[in-house]
Amino acid sequence: NREWTEQSGAVAEINLNNYPHTKSVTFEAALSILGGDAHARLLNKTTGAVYYNTDVTHNTGTALWKTSSAIQLPSGKSTYTVQLRSTSGEMANLIGSRLRITLQ
């Protein structure tokens, strides 16, 4: 799909209060696509916030992990999901995704 589409299987609930000494948080996604560019980004389903700076891109059929720049998550508990889109309309594949929380 050329439009951003939520991935129902890529949902996580995180309580940032459980990580009081957080140094940084990044979004990572493993993507593949046969033609065009596959994009993935993070969405906070609790607040509706889209983390635009988490947009990662990949453009080959071999899946590779891509890492976003650091992001600021809100304190407390939130539910997060991944959105995907394809620039060509070809099927973009999400092999895996994660939030990497680095502690001080």
C-alpha cells in the first residue's frame, strides 16, 4: 500500500516508568521489498502521536535491520504499533521490529 498502514501483529505495550535511567530510545525494523522503497515508522496508539523521525527505509528483497534516530517517549504506559508503506505499491514486508531502550 502506498498509504501508511498499521501492522496488527506489531504491537507492544511499554511503561517507560519501568526504565527510570533511560539514556536513549530508538526504533528498529527489518524490512524487505521487491520493487520500490519500503518505509516503517512508529505510532503511539495511546496518544495517536506519529514519530516522524522514526521513518526507516529499505529497498531490496534481502531483509536488513534499519535504525531510527533517538526518540523521546512519554512517561507512563503506552501502546505502540508499526506503520508500513511502499513507494511503488509492491508488498513491503516487516520481518521484525523493536524499540531499543538504552540505560545510563
